[in-house]
Amino acid sequence: MGAGFRPRALIEGGIMAKAKSLANVTFGATGEVFEKGKTYDVPDALIKKYPEYFKKMETATSNKKAKTKVNK
């Protein structure tokens, strides 16, 4: 299984987000492995379910929205 392996059960109906792994973890049910310090595309539901394992990364779009000012 490669680092890009995405079990169908994890991605069906879920929104993917960039997240940094905070620990080395293997999910036994799927066999998916995440290494500490690496960034992965992770289903949003998984990030919410296991906040001790993942830190959601900010995207360029969300950074831009926060810094944009309206010119009047």
C-alpha cells in the first residue's frame, strides 16, 4: 500500500482536507498509515473524529479571505 492509498470507505461522501499528522498512526480497519510530520489529504470527518492525530492545514483560499479588504 502506497502513501496515496485511499480506502473507498473513507472518501465516499466526504470532503477532503490537507492535514498534518501529529503522530505515527495506523488505522487497523483500513490499514492506512500516517507518519508524524507529513501532510496528507484526509477526509474532514476523520480529522474531526481524531483531532489528537491530525492538524488541519489552512488553504490559500482561507488565508486570502482573511486578509482581503473591501475597497470603497
